Amino acid sequence: MVEADRSSAAETDEVVSTAPVKVDVRNLTISYSGKTALRDVTLDIRQNEIFGIIGPANSGKTSFLRALNRMDLFIPGMKVDGSIVLDGREVRKWRNVYALRRRIGVVFPLPVGLPMSVYDNVALAPRLAGIKKRARLDPIVERCLQRAALWDEVKDRLDSLGSLLSGGQQQRLTIARALSQEPDLLLLDEFSIAVDPVTTMRIEEVLKELKQELTIVLVTNLVQQARRLADRTAFFLTGELVEVAATSALFSGEVNDERTRAYVEGRFG
Amino acid sequence: MSRVTPASIPDTQVMDRRNLDWYVDKAVQVLVFVGGVSAILFIIGIFVFITKEGFGFLTTTFDAQEFFTSPRWRPTSEHNPTYGALALIVGTASVTGLAMLVAVPFSLGAAIYIGEFATGKTREALKVLVELLAAIPSVVWGFIGLSMMNPLIIKLFNVPVGLNVLNAGVILGLMAAPIMTTIAEDSLKAVPDGYREAAEALGATRWQVIFKVVLPAAKNGLVAAVLLGVGRGFGETMAVLMASGHSINLPTSIFDSVRALTATIAAELGETAVGSDHYRALFTLGIFLFLITFLINLTADLVVRGIRKK
Ligand SMILES: Nc1ncnc2c1ncn2[C@@H]1O[C@H](COP(=O)(O)OP(=O)(O)OP(=O)(O)O)[C@@H](O)[C@H]1O
Ligand SMILES: [Mg+2]
């Protein structure tokens, strides 16, 4: 059983290593009001992979995601240096950051059901993009809810408030909302923090499916979640990229740094 | 050794003694209760007083049809005093209505700017400024209406008098705007940042975030702010008395002078004989005002309650 897992992971490694680069990060340094949160990170994220980022609290994982979709613009004091090239174009060269963000879906740690109906939650992004007709919105909403494994539970209550769903449902609603803008990059920040194990497993299945169509960056504080999902995994520690490697290698002990071994084996600190 | 000795069972009787904390807690409960009850008693007392004073008029001379449909407020006529409050009601309503036209865009705009755009020192400075504006006494506003707005309106619009609906409405609007701004800004601040962040991540521009997410989420608080402004407009006396021209009129344009309910009471009550029909009629106006402001505040309160439920 373990052997089978290993070999299938090894196969994906090969697929991934030949896939084109989606995001190319060079010498990324992030600071808040002069205090460095992430130092000199260089890595690349390939097309159609799930790229895992693990690391304890304060290691700079969220800051990394913020830099990718340019959330730094609205955070006073946040400064980003180095380069992030998405599909061949430096993200900080985008003049229309709104158009950039529409290509990037984000799922936050705590579910955020906006205080509008389930339908409106999912239809928000298409509406912002100018799609107004119900006839065009309906199929988008249904498809996104389907993909987020939420359709069956909410199809009869699309008009009820999104913020009244259970936590696990709201998190799937957030995923449906993130998918509604047809992103080609999906960022997930510790999505399972407020979600029960069963729902977590369902979302994980969803992510495996989505990988066929888009690239996923999965920040997680559950080492085993990275092991289950990620093709490659990066280990961040107090603002430093300790190492990045194929997930199967990291978890089979082929590590370059003893700190990585200690962290993935759960004996840290 | 393994036997449980009676001494090892905690003595709950001793633990359950009433100590100082317990007495302090009870005392505070009683104090707060007395405070709350006396506030309610005062309000009931005031209501009973004005009702009692107006009651004799309500049951005898009062003619509901005349009161609500006749613009003739002639309580001092020797032969045939009439008590039509229509002109006064219309006067108050028109001034308040215009005031809201002025105050709503001003205060919502200011609240959005302070809450969503201003940062750091600018924001703090603006908030202090708004609070200062809210503290300007109404007689000062009346003074501005009388001595600055009056000549300005005469000159700008080439009308004979500048004390009119326009003057009083603008003054009242400026007067109500600061408190409305404060309440509206509070309700914007109550919208979780997570909502903004989520909308921004969807590629919403700042205006889209505000109009599609923040304002709808803060809707109830904003409605409450407007209703409190309306309540303030209805109840305001001094500034309206000074700026409206104080003449009984069914206005046909904003350049007509009007007279407000409140101003009528303030100006006439001192000159009436206690217990006379005129005196009681003024109290009837008071009851009417009381009911209207009560209804407005009640609505505002129910709306605010609506926020909390969500
Ligand atoms: N908005 C902010 N303003 C100032 N400092 C911040 C801000 N956000 C993060 N930081 C700082 O940046 C550093 C990295 O934080 P970050 O949120 O990226 O860590 P993380 O790896 O996501 O941690 P966690 O697992 O707890 O979410 C921390 O020292 C934090 O204090
Ligand atoms: Mg984080």
C-alpha cells in the first residue's frame, strides 16, 4: 500500500518536473514596516501541480500568498522586494491589479460567507466582471457549487444568507466563490483550520480534481495534508525557505536539512 | 491508605459562603436596576405631564379635522380662535425633508471617506473634527442662519427674505450631519475586514468593495443613522426658530418662510395663561411631536436591533 503510494507520487514528480513554470519567484523578500517577515525566497511553481507550503506559525506563509495576488497594496507598511513572474509577466508590473486578482482565487483560513445569499456570493465575481443576465449566471453558479462539492447541500436554499451556512459549508462556499472567477491559480491558506475532518477530506478530493484544470498553492499547518495532496512541498521557517522538494522525497527522509526532517516527523521545538 | 478518608472530600459548604465579591455583585445589580427603572419612570412622568396638560384641550375644544387639515393657527384671536396645525406640520416636515437632502449625502460621504479611505492621522483628525462639529450648540447654528445665510440667500437668489425653508433646511442639515456621520462610520467599522479582503481577492475595485459589499453589510446602521437625523430635525427648535422666518405659511417653494411645531411651542408658551385653551393646545402640539419622535426613534431602534440579530 505504501509502496503503491510512493510509486504514484514518483510518477507525478516526473510529470510536474517537465511541466511549464507557472509562477517564478526570485529573491522574494517581504517586510512589514521594516521588519522582515520573509527573506530571499527563490522557488518556482509548475502548471497543474499542487504546491504545498508547510511551516510553523510566523514563518511567512501567509505573507508569501499576499505577495502573489498583490494584497500588499492594501496593507500599510508591507513591502515586497524581488520578483514574482506569473505566466511570464512580473505581477508588480500589472497596472490593473484588479484584472490580475481576477485570475487568482484565494481561500482564507476562516470561512468568509459574505452577508448576501448563497447565490449572490458565488455570482459576485462574475457580476463584477460585467455578467448581469440570470441565464448566464445560473450555470456558472451551479457549476462552481458543484465543483466545490456544495451544490447538493444548498441547491434548495440558494436564496438564504451565505453567512448562515455551517462553517464547513461556508468554507466550500468560499471555494466556489474563488472558482467563480475562473482563476488559473488557486491560493489556499490553511483552509481546514475551522473545518471538520470529514469536510476537510471532501475538500481535499475536490482539490485533487481541480488540479487537472488549474495550479494550486496550498499553505497548510497540517504536515500530513501536504503529504496527501502536494506534488512538491516547500518548508518555511521564521521567514526563510529551508528547502523545497518533491513531497515524496521530503517524507521519505531525502532531505537536505535536518530541520526539515525534524518538522515533517513532528518532533520540532 | 487506599481508603478515601472523609477529609479528602472538599468541603463545599465552606466554599459556597457568600464573600465580598458576591455582595458587591448583588449591590451593583440593585443599583443598575434602580437606575434603569428611574429612567423609565422619568420618561413616563414627562409623558403623563404633557398629556395631562393637553388633555383638557384634547377632550373639549380639540377638533382633529381642524388640527390636521387647517393651516390657520390663530390661538390668540379674540372672537374665533382656530387651532389648525397643518402649516406647522408642513413647516417642520419641509425643513426636515430638505435637511435630510443636505445631510444624507454629506454624512454618508464623510463616513465612507473616514471609514474606508482615510488612514492614520488624517482619520483621527477628521473624527475629532466631526465630534467638534456635533458639539456646536444649536443657537450658534441659528445665529449662522440669521446673520450669514440670510444675506447670502437674498443676494444669491434675489429674493426678499432669506429666512425660509432653504435657510433652515441647510442649517438643520449641517447640524444633523456630524452625528449621522459618527453613527454611519461606526456601522461601517462594524463590517468585518474579512469581507473587504474577500471582495478584494475577487478582483473588486475599491468602489465595488464599498458599494457591493460594505454598504449592504452596514445597511441597517446607515438607515438608523438617517432616522436619528430625521428625529433630530423634528425635535430641533432654536436653530429652526431663528432661520425659518417663523411665519405661518403653507410653503410653495423653498424660498417661503415657514414655522415649525417646536418653534411655535417655544415662542408662545411663555405668553399664555396656564390652563387656557391656547396653553393646552400647545401641549397638544407637544404630544404630537413626542409621538412622532418616539415613532422615529423606535423605528431606528428596531432597525439597529436588526443588525445585532445578524
Ligand atoms: N499585516 C501585518 N502587519 C505587520 N506584520 C505582519 C502582518 N502580517 C504578518 N506580519 C508579520 O509577518 C510575519 C509572518 O507572518 P505570516 O502571517 O506570513 O506567517 P504565517 O506563516 O502565515 O503564520 P500562521 O501559520 O500563524 O498563519 C510575522 O512575524 C507577523 O508578525
Ligand atoms: Mg498564516
